Amino acid sequence: MSAGFVTERLAGAVGVARAAVLLREGKLVAFGTETVYGLGADATRPDAVAAIFAAKGRPHFNPLICHYADAEAAFADVVADATARLLAARFWPGPLTLVLPRRVTCRVALLAGAGLETLAVRVPAAGQDLLRAFGGAVAAPSANRSGQVSPTSAEHVLAGLSGRIAAVLDGGPCPVGVESTVLDLSAGRGFLLRQGGVPEEAIVDAIGPVGRGITPGQAETTRNLRSPGLLVSHYAPGLPVRLGATEAADDEAALAFGALPSGGAARFQLSGGEDLAEAASRLFEGLRWLDRAGLRGIAAGPVPDRGLGRAINDRLQRAAAPREGPR
Ligand code: TXA
Ligand code: MG
């Protein structure tokens, strides 16, 4: 659907400068990070942040991650304890998001944090040139329509948001391919809200055991309030997804980690050499490519549940979940 203007496609140093100007004007600019493309706006402008929710069709209660050029800039907006500083030193720039208490001086629009007293901050490894050129906090969810598969290329962004955003800054394909790991440190102890580009094992190696997204007895509604993006049905292709498939029917598409199962009208191998990092980087591309009219569903083969495989399985489970709630 077109909102009446042409989305500029930007690249290179000239594109970075233009993208920074657009952000300063309060416009929406999608840009590549190492995980997925983000839909960026000046985080301090409520009008620009509101435009993100409108362009995505995203429920307003789902808070956004703020992106910074470095840890010093991020920690000027949130209160970082020793654990946060240790994790930042080890994993930033990189695919880790930390949820921390907002400082009273934080100028990020309340809407960006959906009114929560915490703020999710991250220093991405890619997209640095834009963050430096802009010089402030950039609020950015994944640059897809709400509930759809996250984009890992400028083409994916345009397929969903062309005509709805001012520009896309083409940074090439995203090397990690799944979203950042989201770790809540606001309650003192680490609490893993989303599996992502930094494997849980690496976090545990750095700071010891962490809690998981769903604590026993925590009601679904409470969980959703804590991190609404954890809504079960999310990241979904149009076709239903069948998990743990060891074979595919003639009217199904087949998605496999290593060896492809027999059958399948369309087939996509995540990693011939069974490399989890390569598989993660190709996951969303594969889901998009297999999502074809006329087929019954996507048969997804098993993926080892370790390292980046945890994030892959998390996204596949969401893609397979029954459709309910905001998507
Ligand atoms: O890799 C990524 O994280 C990408 C790139 C663009 O940086 N961004 C991304 O954003 O995946 P988004 O909006 O699709 O997911 C952000 C997640 C959601 O699950 C949201 O609920 C959670 O972070 N989140 C954001 N702020 C939070 C907060 N204050 N407390 C708890 N969860 C929060
Ligand atoms: Mg998203």
C-alpha cells in the first residue's frame, strides 16, 4: 500500500548523510544492522516514534529498542550497573539488547518505551556510520509490517514498507540474520526475554545463570506486559509452519537445517555444512522464499537447540504458533 510518497533507496557515504538528514527531520529511515533491518526514527521525537508504530501497524504497547553509536551514549539514557557494563564491554557493538532503568534525564520519548520505566538499549555492530552521522538515539523495531517476517535485506524492507517510509539505507544483507538477544537487567538479576544473536551460553559464560522469558506462575498477560514482543504468534509467514518435519508432502515447502528431507514442492537448505551461524543468517530469507501461494504449508526440519540454534528454534516456534493476538 502506498502512503503517497516514494521511498528513497540510499547507499554509500552520500546515502548515510542523506539518511541522517531525514532522521533529523523526523522521518522514518530503515537501515541495516548485523541482525535485521531496523525501522529508525529520532527516539526523542514523539511524532517520529508514533510514525514508526503507524508504518508498521504495531500495537502501541510494544516498546522499541533504542540504538546508539557507543556504550557511553547508551548509558547516558539508562542506569547501567556493573553487570551491564561487563556485558557491554564484552558484546557491544553486537547483537545484544539490555533492558535497564531509564534515567530521569533520558530524553527518549515515553512512547518509544511504551510508557515503561525501563528502556531497551543496544549498540549494533552494523549501522554505526548512520548512528554516528545522526549523533543521537535511534528508536528502531525490525523494519517489517507488524507480525511479518523480519527483513534481512533492503529488498525485504521495500517489499513490506515501500511508500510508507522516507528511505531505506542499503547496508547489504544482514550477517547475523536473527534479532538481538534481549536481556532484562532492571530487576538486578539477568532475565532473558528473547533468544537472539548472542547465544544464551555466551551470556551465562559472562555473568552466570540467567532467568528465562517465562517464569513459573507468571501469567501470560504479565509476561506480555513485561515484553509485549514476546507474544507467541510473531514473525509469521503466510503459510502455516509444521515443526520437526523429517519429510515433506508434495504440496508442502521444505525448510531444512542440513540434509533436505525427501519431497516438497519447494526446498530451502539453511546450511549445507550444518553451521548454525550460517543457518541463522538465512532463516528469514528461507521463510520468505518458501512462502508461496498454492502450497499447504512449510515443513521445517529439526535444528539443534544450542547456540544460535536456540534463536532459530524460537523464531520457528513463533512462526508455527496458532495465529492470535496482534501480529
Ligand atoms: O536485532 C534487533 O533487536 C532488531 C534490530 C533492528 O535492532 N530490532 C528488533 O526490534 O528486533 P523489535 O521491536 O522487533 O523487538 C524488540 C523487542 C520486543 O520483543 C520488545 O517487546 C522488547 O524488545 N522490548 C523493547 N523494550 C523493552 C522494554 N523496555 N522491556 C522489555 N522488553 C522490551
Ligand atoms: Mg520485530
